[in-house]
Amino acid sequence: MSIKATWYGHACIGLEIGEHRLLADPFLSGNPAATVSPDRLQPHYILVSHGHGDHVGDALKIARRSGATIISNYEICTWFQKQGYSNVHSQHIGGGYHYPFGYLKLTIAHHGSALPDGSYGGNPCGFLITAGERKVYLAGDTGLFYDMKLIGEEGVSLAFLPIGDNYTMGPEDALRAVKLIQPQKVVPIHYNTFDVVRQDPHAWAEQVRRETQAEPVVLQPGESVTL
């Protein structure tokens, strides 16, 4: 089963796993790096890693139009239900579930999670998706943590890691994360959307090439990588 991953800017990632379409952290409206309108996306599943507005983004608007299942932690799923959207599936850290596209497990992420209206958003998370023999790790907004080594022990085919600094790991810690996870391929995200997270992804990719066995893939918003 092939997997096509598209980076839409910031932390918004689209995954096509066979016939199933997933969309993670759909911050498109108001995202200066976005190359696609939320009206053009038709996901079957929407993954929300935490409650911040640049990750919840257009999730509700897209879900109402497409009928997508929203997958997140319990608190965020409950918040979507309070907004009048009931097609949700809640999980929590360390818990996994078998969906038609594969097995999805919520992982640790060290960050905040207050929702746009100030509601409690529970614990932030990342996503580890197993589809056939391939595993895709979406780290979400996070600082470096040593348990990334345990995630890597599962055998990660493709990892998406933030490198922007200030709100998440910066380039140096993201390089250390690559060394812990040891993915086959790694894509930098969550940078250059705003001045405070401005970074040089190509310089970071060169460090990854020199110091690890992973293949760095620097995407422009709208570009894809296929496994």
C-alpha cells in the first residue's frame, strides 16, 4: 500500500493511504504559507494534535463539508461535539485504534493545548500511523524528549518534525530527535510561517545528511513525498 504525504505549510499534512485521505492540523485560512484553500480538500479523517488555533485551524469547516471523522484526544473531541459536530473518535496518549487506513496511536508531545475559546484541550499529542509495513510519525508541536527513542524502535518510515524553535524544537534539538527516532525519511515542518519561527530547512537537512542515516526531504508547501 503506497502512502503519499503532502505538506501544506506550517504543520498541516495530508496523507493518502491507499484510498483513504487524512488531513492533520488543517491551519489553512490565515496561514501565509498555505497553497491550497480548505474548500478544495476532501479528507475522510482529520487529525488534530492539540487545541491551538494554528492546528485546529479549519478542521470544523472542512469536517462539516466533507463529513470527515475528527480524531484527537478526548477533550478536543468533546469540544468539537459542543460545536455541533458529532463525528469524532477520541483517543489518548499511548492508546491506538484500528481504522480502515491502518493503526493510529497517540504519542507524547510536550507543548500546550488550550482551545481557541480558552477551553481546556487536554494533553497535546503526536500521531504514529501504521499502514501495512510502513509507519509515519507526525510529531506535532513538541520539544525534544528522550522517549522519541521508543517511538523510533517501532521502525519509522517517515517522520515529520518541527524545526521552527521558539514554540517547538529548534534545528539542533530536531537533529537530536532524528538521531533518537532514526527514521528512513524526515521532513521538517512548523517553520517560516511567521518571523519568530524562521529557519533554513536546507541547512538543517545538510546536518541530517552528515550526522544521521536518515534521508531529509525538504518540501515546499503543496509538495509531496511518496513511500
